[in-house]
Amino acid sequence: MDFKRKQMSPEISVLEMSGRFLMGPDCKQMEKEVDQLIQANQKRVILDFTGVFQIDSAGVGQVVKSYTRVKDAGGDLRLAGVKGMLDGVFKMVQVHKVIGMFPNVQAASENF
């Protein structure tokens, strides 16, 4: 899994991901990236899943944990580019009812 941070605007940070998001190092890296955004006082975070083609239960759990950490810090988090297998998984466990899911980063950023 590769992570890349981008600044959409001064208030909105995007964490671009690509590859497979699985238990272990991927989850630890995402936790580290989100913690760094929180420490930098970035209150609006978009997780861009456009380049992700597989996720396991640990990855889903890490997404929910990241959402909670950002909310607890007084911010908000959105998901962008969730499609295919990921869309099915997130909807099966009803993540979409808690965390906003959008077709792309632009749509997610307009919803803050």
C-alpha cells in the first residue's frame, strides 16, 4: 500500500492510497498518516480510495478508527473514490451510514 498526502486547500487534506489495504503494516501506516494530519491541525480529511483494489476487515476497522480519531480532534473525515469490491464491503458493514462516501475527491471536498 502506498500513501501520498496532498493539500486540497488550506483546510482540506487528502490522503491518497493505492494498492491493497490489508492488516499489519498498511493499517499501522494509515494510523501514522492520520495522526500526523491531526497533529498538524488538519481538521478536514479525505481518504482517497481511487487506487485501492482490495481491503480486509482490519482495513475497514482502521478506516472507522481514523474517522473516530479525526472526529475526536474536532474535525471530519470523508471517503472518496470507493468503488467495486470496496464499495460492496463498506456498504455491507454499513460504513456509508456513518462516514460520507463520494465518487471523487472534488465531490467530497464540496461536502465539508
